[in-house]
Amino acid sequence: MSSRDTDWDGVRLHVVTGKGGTGKTTVAAALALALAAEGRKVLLIEVEGRQGIAQVFDLPPLPYEERKIAVAPGGGDVYALALDPEEAMLEYLEMFYGMRRTGRALSKLGIVDFATTIAPGFRDVLVTGKTTEAVRRKGKNGRRIYDAVVLDAPPTGRVVRFLNVTNEVAGLARVGPIKNHADLVSGVVASPETAVHFVTLLEEMPVQETLDGITELRRAGLPAGGVFINMVRGSLLPEAALDAAAAGRFDPAELALGLKAAGLAEGGSGTAVAEALAQEVTEHARRAELERQERTSLDAADRPRYELPLLSDGVDLAGLYELAETMREQGAA
């Protein structure tokens, strides 16, 4: 396995969050592929019960078990786990109370729903606990089983509460196994081994939510990671043309002459085509200017940034590998 310098050397838990619609699961999946490259072993975990990982990798619904789902460039392996809170609770009962068999009986009586309803923070402790266990797990040779774990976490608005498990269980248990378990989870989540990455688009609402999320994360003493700007459209026009169009100085008549000279429009049709194209250019320039403003807004986060292209053919397995390679080229993995 070859070594490679990245922005996140030493990080073993990559938490990926973002506003709904930004492509959070896609970015998490591509990051897992990127981290697994060159012979590494990475676990990709989802916690929201949407089977988003299975959809992105075009697989049947995933069971509650760690299962190999992809081979990364250079021979690395990506495993996936779709976390189930009920199964996590049963594991917890077995681990701390030896109640596996009883736990299954209790689950049929609705105890799992009862416990996670009266203490929703406990549900998060169970889910994050399973994740951090995977981060810490070692094989018989004493080495970590996984080189990295990627967690497809809840959206930005809920991620700090989801990760800040010590506070969430403070009113539930001040001593005992639950408190000890929460402290163990918190020790991993708040450590330099963890980075919480944000996925955004170059649009006002997701950018503002990203900035707010990073601020909230820092206040909670949790480690902010990078910002992944997803679905970036490349510009087909030079900066001078965009600036002129944005300032209302783009001349359709000049464009009509150019079309005529290129043999692309004849007679009066050239003017109509030029006016339609000029309108498209103006709208493109306005969007480019808004995106430039959002990039400037993201400067306030003072975090590493990675730009991922909008995939013209949509997100399929080939697209995931393309995004993974882009991440590696930019130092995200």
C-alpha cells in the first residue's frame, strides 16, 4: 500500500453532512472510494434508513451487516453498513447487559421504539457508537480493521446534535454503562481522528446552512473538516465575455455577425439566433456571478474546499469513480 499526502492525514472517521438535495450521499460514497484507493479498506455507513448507499452503487437493499460493495482504484475495498437502530440497541444490550435473547423479546414488545422515543439522544448514541466501534476495531494482528470509516450523517441542521452525544445523554444517565458508552463515543468524535465535512451547492441557502453548521460545530468543540462544493458547472465562455454580459455590454449584433461569418446563420435568422444566444449568455453570466459571490461567502469558513463537477450523464458507478479521482487530485483523500 503506497503512502499519499492528503489534507486529512491521521483522520480515520470522515463524517459527511449537508443540506438536503446537495448530493450528500453521493459525495460520501465517492469519498469512500477515494480513501480506499491503493489497497486500503474503508467502511461506508449510512444512518437514515433510506438505503441511499445501495441506490448510488446500484445494489439491492443492504442488510444490517458489513458487506463489500466495491473495489477502489489500485485494489482497495469499500465495505458498507446500513445501520438499523433496533439492531444497534440489541447489540448494546448484549454488550453491556448480556440481554441479547431478552432484548429480542423486548423489541417485539416495542421497547426499542419506547426507549428511542423518550430519549432520542439515546438512539444517536447507539448509532454513533456503532460507527466509532468500527473506527476502533482491531484484528488479531493488533492493527485497525479499517483504514478509514465514512459516515453518511444526518443533514446539516441536525448533525451537531447527532454527534454531541455526551450532552444528549446527560439528562438520561449520569453514571453507568450508557454514560460510559457516550463518553467513549465522544472521545472518538471530538478527537483529531475525526473530521466533519460539509457538502454544498453554489447557492445561497445551502452555503448559508454550511456556514451556520461549521459555526455550530466549532461552538460544540467538534472538528470541522472540508467543504465539498458539489455539482459545479464549468464555464464555456472566457471571463471577459461573462463580465461584459453581466454588465449588460454583450452585443447581439456582434454575435450575429460572428454567426454569419461562420456560416451558422443566414439572412434574417442570424439576428433571431443571436438574440436568443445573447439571452442565454446573459443568464449564464448572472449565474456565474452569483456563484462567484457564494464562493466568496465560503471564504469565511476558512476550511479546505473541493469542487466536484456536475456529471452530465447523472450519478452512476462510473460517475462515482470520476468524483473519487477528482477528490484525490485535490487532496481530499
